[in-house]
Amino acid sequence: MAANSTDDMYADARAARDHLRLEKIARRAVESAPSLTYEDYPREVSKRAISVDEAAQRIANALHLHLD
């Protein structure tokens, strides 16, 4: 019975390893970092519009927050 449980634990560990995709993480860990210079990202990116619904507005008003 001990060998079977050891085999089961080994199989579980392999399944967990495969699920975590450690190979992909290891590859990305040694890749070069992305550029931070403006020239590499010259386009303007608009911000998303965020709407505040009635429930959030009531909570904010109750907490004396200003969500305009």
C-alpha cells in the first residue's frame, strides 16, 4: 500500500507541475525586460470610461466619499 500511495503522490506532483506551466515561467524569467522608452510606445492610449452605478453612489454617499 505504501508504494501505491507514493506513486499517487508522484503522479499528483507531476500533474501539479504540468498545471503550473513552470517551463513557460522559467523561459520568461530569463527573457530580456520590455523597453521602457517612449519611442517604443509612441501611440496615445485612451483611458477607459468608468461608470458609477446607483448602488456604488449610495455607498459612497453613506461613507461621505465624492465619486463624481
